[in-house]
Amino acid sequence: MRNRHMPAKPIFSGDDAYPQTMLMNNESCNGLTKLEYAAIQIMAGNQSIPGTHNRPKTASFDAVEKANALFDELEKQENKS
């Protein structure tokens, strides 16, 4: 599973004492993905710029595009290490 699709703040169901084991085994958990969480944060920041609050579709598209660009760059940095 790629980093951007991992849960940002996972909410696990059940009594598993080892949530990391669940992630490694690709078991499902609830919550936002890191990509979704990053896009929300970027969109909130973009909305603070004067004149952008009246364009929600443009703002949401830009936020997702910027979040994907962020994860693309992070993956490049990881591959260099």
C-alpha cells in the first residue's frame, strides 16, 4: 500500500492490541487516508487567501492536485535514501 493511501489517523475496530500488524497485513481500518487529510489541510490553507472562498470546486481540485504533488515528491525523496 502506498504511503498516500495509508490511514492518517487510523480507527481500528475490534480488540487488536497491535494495530501496526493490521496495517502490514492490509486489514481494513476506518478513517481518512493521508492523501485525504493532506488535501483537507491544503484546502483550508488555500481558503484563507482572499478571493478564493467563492470558488470551492477550483479550491478542492487545487488541494487534491497539491496533495498528490506533495506525496509524489515525498516518494522521490524516500527512493533516494
